[in-house]
Amino acid sequence: MPILNCTVGNCHYNKDNLCCLDSIKVEGENAKVSNDTACGSFKERSKDIYTSAVETCGCPTSTSDIDCKAVHCNYNDDCKCRAGQIQVAGPNSHECCDTECSTFTDK
């Protein structure tokens, strides 16, 4: 399972640039560039709640199972990501379409 680094600072599941989820979904079935992908598991952190992500979803994991729909990605193997490490990005994201898998490379 890949190491999942996340720089989406306002994601509910981000803790110290790691994802607290054991698995995520990367969208972008027709993606040809990373900007065409998105983290389908993104959830914007509530501005009204100051509970840390660790309290609501556990400690950050060092690796995650990644269900990848970006079938044109070089790292996609039967809808599973086989990269050793991936980067999810999207500063100031409000919806999953504001995020991307920066590791995406077209086959």
C-alpha cells in the first residue's frame, strides 16, 4: 500500500500532512493529467468544530489502500494504486473536485 501524503490542509482527515483514513478513492476515470483527478474521500474540515482529525478518525496511517479510478495512470493496476508514495494536493479546497492526485502520470 502506498504512503499517502496530503497537503490539503483543510481536509477533515488530514493530520500532519498524512491521511487518517485507511483507504481513499481517487476519481478521474478519463484523466490525462493530475488536475483531472480528485480525492473522492475529501471532506472539508468544519470551521465551527475544533475537534482534531485524530479524535474523529484515528491516528494518521503511514500507508493507505487507494481505490483509483484514474485508469490511464501509470500506477493504476486493476483500479488499485501501485505507486510507493502518492501526494494528494489542493490548497483551500472546498469540494473533492478542488483536490488532485499530484502523483498521476499518464501511461
